[in-house]
Amino acid sequence: MFKLKENGSDVKTEVIGGLTTFLTMAYIIIVSPMILSEAGMDKPALITATCLAAAFGTLLVGLWANVPFAMAPGVGLLPFFTYTLVLGQGLSWQTALGVVFVSGVVFLILTVVGIREKVVTAIPMSLRIATAAGIGLFITFIGLKNMGLIVANPATLVSIGPMSRPVLIGLLALFLIAILELRKVKGSILIGIVAATVAGALLGEVALPDAAVSVPPSLAPIAFKLDILGALRWGMVGAIFSFMFVDLFDSIGTIVACSYEAGHVAPDGTIKKIDKVLEADAVATIVGSLLGTSTTTTYIESASGIADGARTGLASVVTGILFLVALFFAPLIGVVPGFATAPALVIVGVFMFRNIKQINFSDMKEAVPAFLTMILMPLTFSIATGLTVGFLSYIIIGVFSGDAKKISLVMWIVGLLSAINLAITVVH
């Protein structure tokens, strides 16, 4: 069913890859309810909604597209949902869920008619590679931040943090993973995560839970409570557009990056099965809004499982099942600390950066847009912003260098949407 031999994989490798992806992104089970509950939603119910939305989306993309990708409520859109729509614009969380639903339906329509796929294929190769490298820098930044190696500094924005025990454990785990990778040990990232967690527990840095198993909280307070009619008002167009834009380029950026890592890119640069992945992404968003959570999207943490050898949808099935199991073991999931998963993110960042050599940096028409795409993702803490500026700079430089005719119609449309999104971002 999953064509393991054709993809150069086996059951053991896929299981390890799926487990690694799950452990790397399991933090969303805690983060999503924490942010969305500030919008007035029931936190216990949000835990269940998060697990179910992640399980549904991940199982769907694994079975439908046979790719080792995982889905869950998007981290980048959670703050937009709570702090911009609900707390900032005064919408009810029910109407905000309606906005998520409508954006998902529009996305599904655009996907079925092939517009989303055309957007991806219209992106120049240099920007695709820069996107992967930029996301690598972005998640490396997140990893170093979670580890505590870099901290906020009012004078320099960031600086090196104190060498605490969690930081030292994280660094040792990072070196352990790197050494295991050098020795071609399968499951190196997973071994590093487990080793760091065990070390943290032995040194008193990881608090053991009061109970290992808990009954999943009821979905009743938030499920099917979305206000679709309220979201269809003219005043909601901007909010719907923002959700669509961020999800579009976050998911495309992630799909492009993970497809390169998984070997799902044809010699001509075409990404295999991207139509099915995008369809699953849209359907997962719709289902997630019905369950009571924000936009569900493809997760860049999928790259950690891919780095551990995952190549097929079997890894996604494993990850999806683990999200269902997590419904009953939420206390144990919370035991894995940020400094234990941080080294995995750094290593994945290294893997995603290695294709940068394919960009022709001697050609400024390629170099400037690619560089801005890469560097602005971590510096603005936004994948979408890096892509937006990258697209706009590519078009501007192309026009003034006399290559305007080489820019496709789709890229012109993407550029227009990028300009609108940038204007909306600046205003907010």
C-alpha cells in the first residue's frame, strides 16, 4: 500500500520516522490550547480538539498522498486567531472559527481547480531552495531558543543565554545526534530526544506527572460552535484573506522543503503528489474548524522524521495514531521538555540548509531575492513574511533588469497578493 521498497524504506524506518516527527511536534498539544484558551475557549476541550485535528490531518495526508508529512493547528496562525481577531478586533471565538472554516472551503476550491498547484510550480527554483534553507534557519532559531542557548536582549535583540543544566543537556544531545548521524545510526534524532529527557529527569530538570493516563476531555464546549454566517460578512474579507495567505505560503514552504528532503521532487523540479497534499491540507482545516481549533496545516517538524529516514505515508499513519494515543497520555507527553526536542530542530535545520549550494549567488537576480527570503524568516519569526519579501524582490529586480517578460502571470498575481499581505501586516 505504501510502496516501501520503491521508496527505499522499510517498516522499522517508517515507524521510527513517524515517532520522531510526533515527539518533535507534540508540543502543539500544550501550546495550542494555551493560546486559544485566551480567546475564551474551553482549555480541556481544546486539548482534545488539537489531538483529533492533528490525527485526522496527518492520517489523511499519509493515506491519501502517501507522503511522510504531519499536520496540526498551525503555530503561526494561533496568535492571529486569538490576539488579532478575538482580542484585537473584538470578534467572538465562534466567528473566528467561522473565518477559519470559510478560508478552508475557499482553499479547497482553489486546490481542486489547480490554482494552488500552479502557484507552487510558478515559484522559481532559486526561491524554492531558499525557502527550504530559510525554514531551516527559522526552526534552528526556534531550537536554540527552546534550548535556552539564545535569549532576548533589549540592547542587541538576542544574546547567548546562561550555561544552565538544560542548556548543557541540550548541547550534549545535539552533539550526540550529530555523532550518531556521522555513524549512520538510524533513529539518531529520536535517540537524542529520549537521552535528553532521561538526563533531565535524573538531574531534576524534568518534573514527573502526577498521573500517566487521563480520560480525554469532552469536545462539547467548542465542537460545531463556529459562526459561519458571521464570518461571511464583508468586514471579514481581510481576516479570511490573511488566514488564506499565511496558510498558503506556510504550507507551500513546508511542503516544498519537506518534499526535497524526502526525495519527492522530479528532475524537472515538479513536486510529486502536491495536489493531494494540498487537498488534504484544505480538508484538514475545514474539519479542524468544526472540531473547534484554528487552521490545520502541514508541519515543518515533519522534516525531523524525514531526516530519520521516513519516506512514505506509513510514517504519517504512525504519527497520526500517536496523536490519538496522546488523548489518553497527555500528562506523559508534557514530560518531554523543550531542551530535549530543541537539538532535533537544530539538526533538521542543518539538513534543510544543505541544498543552498544550488543557488547561483553570483547572479544578483537570484541572490538578492533568495537571500532576503532566507534571512527574513528567522528575523521576522515568520515563514510567510520571508516568502512575501522574496517574491516582491524577485519581481522588482526582474522588472528593472529587463526580464519582466520572463515573469509568469501566476508570479505577478502572487506578487500582488504579497504586496497586499505586506500592507495588511504593516497596518496591524
